Amino acid sequence: MKNTSWLARLARVVAATRVAYGQAISVELSYRFALAQSFFGIAISLAGLLLFWLAAARAAVSPTYPEHLIVGYFTLTAVHRILHENRVSFNVSASIRLGKLSAAMLRPYPFLLTVMAQAAAHATVRIAIIAPILIALAAALDPLAKIARTVGWQELALYTLALLLSFAAGWLIQITVGLLAFQMTQTWGPDLIFHSIYAVASGGVYPPDLLPPFWHALAAWTPVYYMIAFPALVLLGRVQGAELCAGLVRGAIVTAVTAAVVTVMWRRGIRRFEAIGI
């Protein structure tokens, strides 16, 4: 009986999450002018980035990272950064400080799942915007076309798995920053620290596999590494075999630890919230 009750509750949560995700998608698609702006803005920014890295890769020939890999790596990391521009930490902290959390707690649906459903909807719409842009750029530019020819179904499946890990790690670590609003009136300080770690360890400004082994391993134990660099390295074939399996396992451990931290912060914050109000 207990198992049936637990499964019924889980089924209700899954169904409610699907509804929340659908509603968030509808909201995203309702702003058509904003979507058009996003499409042209992303297309222009990616084209400009590609032109820069094409020139840079040709000027600095490297046996470790030939031209097509340099261009492909920084194109992918730019795409991943765009997919993670979701204001999760701001939305969580604003809900806590502006009283929106009180209304959310009256509903029989977890507040943090709503936040993650909204982030998932945002990422889905961004993927739909970016995919045709990348296809057009791959058709127009030889370095990207060279990479596309090496990508098969297996590589796409592994990349999809790494991207799902990327989203889980990214949303959870941003939620931890937002939950600090339970303890302080402004979270811009911790947010600044987060963005500093993000800049150093995510791989958005340099390929982390060029680091010395110790520093690469250190970066690989942070959630931000799996947000940006890891999926790009997977698709480009920079991590394969046992190294790929180890990366996925390590990423799952990092994500699980981050989820545990979120759970502890949420429960402690809610107790404080209910006891004294914020």
C-alpha cells in the first residue's frame, strides 16, 4: 500500500511537471518579437565569434588543437553559454525576497521543480533557435563542416547525455546561489564569486584539457565544468572510452552532491522562512 501511495505521488509530480513545462513553453513562444530578436542576435553573435576564431586558429597553428577543433570548441561553448542564460539564481532569490515563495508554498507542487521546468522550457526554445543557425554555419564554413562529417548517431547520443548532465549541474548550482537569499538580503556577492569560478573552471575561455593534469582534474570536480566544457569535448571526440565513462560518472557524482546541498539549503531555509518570515 505504501509503495502504491509513493508511486501515485510520483506520478502526480511528473504529470504536474509536464504541465508546468508546457505552460513555460507557451509563455516563451508567446513573445514572438523577442524570439525573432533572439534568433538574429544569436546568429550575428555566433557568426562574429566564428570569424574571430577562424582568424585566430589560422594565426596560431597547434598540433593539439587544429583549426577546425578550435573553431568547433569555441562555437559549442558559446552555444552552451547561451543555453544556460536562464536567470535561475535571480528568479529563486527574487521569489524568496519578494514574497512570491509564500504563494508558491500554498500549492501542492514543489517550488524548485517549477524553476527547473521553466529553465528547461527556456533551453528547449533556445535549442530550437540555435539548431538551424548551426546547420547554416556548418554548411557555409569548412571547419564546422569537417566536424559535422565526423559526428554520427553514437556521438550525438553521447553529446545529448552530456548535455542533459550539463543542464542538471547548471540548474542546481544556480539554485544554490539563489537559495542564499534565505540568509542574506542581497546575493550579488556570492553570485559574483560563482561567475568568477565559472570563468576559471567552465572552459568557456580556454579548452580545459590543455591545462596541466592536476588543474584539469580540479576543474572537473566542479559543476561549471559540466555546464560548458564537457559536452563540447564529448562531441569533438576529445574524451573517449574509459576517460568518457569516468567523466560521466564524475559528473553524476558532482551533480548528486550539488542536489544534496540544494536539498539541505532548501529545508533549512524553509524552516527559517516559516519561523520568522523573510
